[in-house]
Amino acid sequence: MKKPFTIAANWKMNLSFNESVEYATKNRDNFISLAQKKDLTLILCPSFDSLYPLNKMFTSTAVNIGAQDCSEFRKGSFTGQVSVESIHALGCTHAIIGHSERRKYNHENNKEIAKKCDQLLDLSLSPILCIGEILEEYEAGNTLKVLEDQLKPLKEIIEKHSPLELSHPMCIAYEPVWSIGTGKTANNNHIEKAFSYISQWAQTIDKRDKFQLLYGGSVNEKTIQTLCNIKELNGFLIGGASLDFQIFEKIIDCVLETP
Ligand code: PGA
């Protein structure tokens, strides 16, 4: 794996406000010492309601807090949405955009996701952009075509902000949708083909070190060892396994121990 590493924990809506605060409070010191490890950027992504207390809890520490989404609009009559300006004001450094669960349940399309990316880059927040194919597309051998379509509207947006001057690199998380929460992962060969495509795409816009390429989908203490050998990889976006601190720590240790 390529250094430096980024590990982002996506808590999704698995923890209520009280549970998020309790989990973060109980493991505050542990998260802080994890985040201090060499070459590691740690990002915790709780749901919107918990961004304020978690940012407060980790102020002036190496732990970064990210949102799980943001509005594609700057401001205005958009009931229920949360602007990048607010996320930024709370102290967040990152936001996940284009997660497959938002594409599926909120019918987000690639153009809207590109606009979210634009909003984030306007305020120098680092996007964690999620892309990946569904099972039928994987089985039909269409993965790279899906990635091409998902990345297409992003090029112009990122170019507008290039050279990217962010305090953390922009992350592109390749998450085969059929791997998320299922315990199944693609083989490294498949993932490497996707990474090689994404890496080449990224380099047509800006320097490779302005981007971190993450893998997501059933990253756990059993799958991590194999996944760590993926070429071009800079880290992981972890859902379910980030909700148990001991497992989460084991995964990070494994990442850091991989030569
Ligand atoms: P998972 O989720 O690790 O539970 O598969 C990953 C994600 O959805 O980002």
C-alpha cells in the first residue's frame, strides 16, 4: 500500500446521537492515539446531528471529523439539507459524497454529486467521493465503464479548482456496491484494475499525491490482510467494522504493519 494512509470510518445511521457521543467519549483517548500514528490520517464520519459534539471533543487533536453528505447548493430554500458552509463552520475537514446508499435511496445522480464536490472544494474541504458498480454491472464486466460515467462530470469541476490546495488530499473511494455490508470482497486483481483506471484518471487532472485512493466494502479483521496488498491503494473507507473500537484498531494495526 502507498503511504501516507487514510482511514475513514463511516458510522452511517447505525448510531443514534446518544450512542455516537457515548462511543466517541468512551474511546476518545484511543482514537486520539490512533490518529497520532505515523503516516495515518484518521477521519470519523458520524451522522449530521453528532458533528458538533464530536468536533468539540476532538478539537486540537489529530482526529478529523467528516460529514456523511452535504448539499449540492450553497444556501437557500432546501428543506432538510445541510450546507458545506455549516459543515465547515463545525470544524469538519472532509465529507463523503456519492455513497451508494445515497445513490440508491436518495436517487442522487453523478451531476448532483459533482455539484457537491464543487461546494466542498469551494471551501477547501476534502471530498471522499464514492464510486463503484452494482452486482449486475460487475457480472457483466462493466466496472470500468461505470467508473468512467461516475467520474465524467467530476473532471470539469475538479479542474476548475486545480491545482488542488487542500489541507488533506481529495479521496476517491472505490466501493463495489455488492461488497458493502455483505462480507464479500472482489479479488485484488479486479480492485487493482479499478484503481489503475482511477489513478490514471486522477493524473489527467492533478498530481497523484493530491488524491488518495481508498477501498471500501466489507473491510474487516478477516479481509484486511489480503486487501492491504492492493497496488495504488492509500487506505480504506470502513462501515460496519468501525463501530467496534477493538476491531477497528486491529484493522488499522494491520494496515500499518503491512510493508
Ligand atoms: P461496510 O461499509 O464496511 O460495512 O461494508 C462500507 C461503506 O459503505 O462505506
